[in-house]
Amino acid sequence: MTTAQTRQELDVQPTPLALLLLGREADPRSERGVECPGDLPLPSDPDLVERARAAKEKLGDKVFVLGHHYQRDEVIQFADVTGDSFKLARDAAARPEAEYIVFCGVHFMAESADILTSDDQKVVLPDLAAGCSMADMATAEQVAECWDVLTEAGIAEQVVPVSYMNSSADIKAFTGKHGGTICTSSNAKRALEWAFSQGEKVLFLPDQHLGRNTAVRDLGMTLEDCVVYNPHKPNGGLTAEQLRDAKMILWRGHCSVHGRFNLDSVNDVRERIPGVNVLVHPECKHEVVSAADYVGSTEYIIKTLEAAPAGSKWAIGTELNLVRRLANRFADEGKEVVFLDRTVCFCSTMNRIDLPHLVWALESLADGSLVNRIEVDKETEAFAKLALERMLALP
Ligand code: SF4
């Protein structure tokens, strides 16, 4: 039986946005395309490490390489600094002598770096197909339509938008324009407290789980205080009355990596490893967060493990590249660190930044060719910056 026959019989349609293999060509159906002009080195090239080192050395202080926590080891080894997206964007802004910021992360992170760095600094994303499925779940058009729905329901004036860092520059700009703020997974509580001091309701974009977990766990709301706005349904699938009764209007978005963990993952690991501490990211579902022992951002996860006593056991619910690195790092200190789930859970878009793409980007820059620049237009940048500045000013 051929693959096509199998599909036909099972009535399975190929996904309209299937990922391309290590993008060597443009795909018009993919929002950003995946073209890499020039020669993309082969992954099998034995000289990749040496080539990356040589190109970086040639560029010297002109280049600053940022590595998000979820990046592959082969890429992280070349990062001048590692961290979460906001820390990295700020680190880049603090290095004005670096003309090129090579962001080993995903598209919205490179946009944030462009917003926060000076006009002289150029941000480069080694593979333009490194997007974020969560950020892509809220488009500018959908959010504008949602605002119309809130206006028609007579509540827009009471609503303050709060957008997670993991959102496009367009969504950050919408947030800034409508009096809202950005938040990270570390300061979501403070951002919500501020928002509720400014208005009666919050529109939380785009991660419903972070919004719900923060509202219920940290602000003492009930699940009934939250409604989910589905951009694929007329009026978000909500009545005007439901919108008027809600305190938290959660956008129906989620992280495809953290959304995979479920209650079974927690129960299963507790059975397999008696005495294990379950530590998860707040992008996980509410049922997972409720069953965990500790909940917090990637920085919190790292700090918690650093402070943990020797002999302790930890099951971590976050991206696998980071968990694997932490497991190796803390093994010597006698701390057992395992991945929360039995199945593999990499972030496929983060993983698109691999050594061949990094080498290609660095060598192109070293040869004087600026590739894969991420540039946010001035108007979007101004409003997005406003929302980011409100976050920086949070009490
Ligand atoms: S881990 Fe989730 S939120 Fe982070 S880049 Fe991947 S899909 Fe987006």
C-alpha cells in the first residue's frame, strides 16, 4: 500500500503548514519562507564547529550571539550569553558595539531584540522558519476582530490587554496601543495585578494556560472567572453575557511543547520515581500545574535546581534540550533530573536553528553579507516598545 493510498483510505489530509526539512527553498504557504541564499553547509560537514569558530573570530566584537535556553547544544556552545527571550533582548541592547545580533531562538524573540536594540544594530535569525506555534496562534487581524467583539459587547473600555512575551511584534503593538502591558512567565502575577488596577477585565494573549494559571494560582480567581476566546469561532464562541461576566478573557493559544504534558505524566513519574519533586513551567495545562510541587519560569527552574540538595530527585516539565542540559549539569552534584514525560518533547521550531544555519549566518556576515535580518517597522516598534516599557515599570 502506498502512502497516498493509506492517506486516502484513512481520510488523512497532510497538514497545510508541514515543516520543511532544514529549509533549502522557499515555501509560499509558510508565512516567512525558509530560503537561505547561498550555500547552506551540510549537517555532515566535519568542519562545522571550526567554521563557526573561525567566522565568529573574524567578526570579533561586531557580533553578539544570543542562545535561548531551549536551543540545541551544538548551537548553545557558540552563544555569548544564554537566557530567556527578554533577558537576551536586554543583553543585546547592553552591547551597542555589536553591530550584528545573531539570535539563536525563534522569530518573536528576534523581533523583541530588534525593538529593544538601537537602530544601528541588526538582528539576524539563522533560519527564518524558526517561528513559534504559540505566537502564531494570535494574528493582528484576529486580535483586531476580537477587540471589535469586545466593543460590541460594551466592555472594551473596561478591558486591559496583557500579552505574553511570546507574541509577535504586531500583538505587542496592539497591546501598547490599547493601554496594556507585556509580561514574562516570571512577572505575569505583577502584570495582572497592575492590569486589574487599570481596568476591570484582562484580555490575556496568546497563552491561555499562563493566563489561567496566574489568575487562579496567584490572584485567587476561580476557573469560572475565566473564559476562552476562540478566534476561529464567530464572536470568539462567547455570548456578550459571558464576556461581560468574565474577569479574564483568555486567548485560545497554547505552547505545543508544554501543552503535551498531562496529569498522567505527573502520576506516572511519581510512581516511577518515589520522592520525586515535580517542577513545571506555567505554560503547562492547569491540571499539570495543580498537580506539580513547584511552578515557575525557566530561570526559576534553573535556580530551584541550583539550590536543591544533593540526592534530591526532580521531574521537569519544560523543553527537552534544556532538561537534558540540566540533567547533565546537576548529575555531578548528585541531583537526579529527568524529563516529566516518557515521550520526546523538543520544540521543533527552536530546533530549526542548527549548526549548519548558524555557520551559514556567521560566514555570510563575516563575508559582508547581511542575511535573514529581522526588522520591525517603526510604527509597530513604537507601540510595542510602549507595552514593553510598561512592563519594565511594573512595581
Ligand atoms: S517552546 Fe513553545 S512557546 Fe517556546 S518557542 Fe517553542 S512553541 Fe513557542
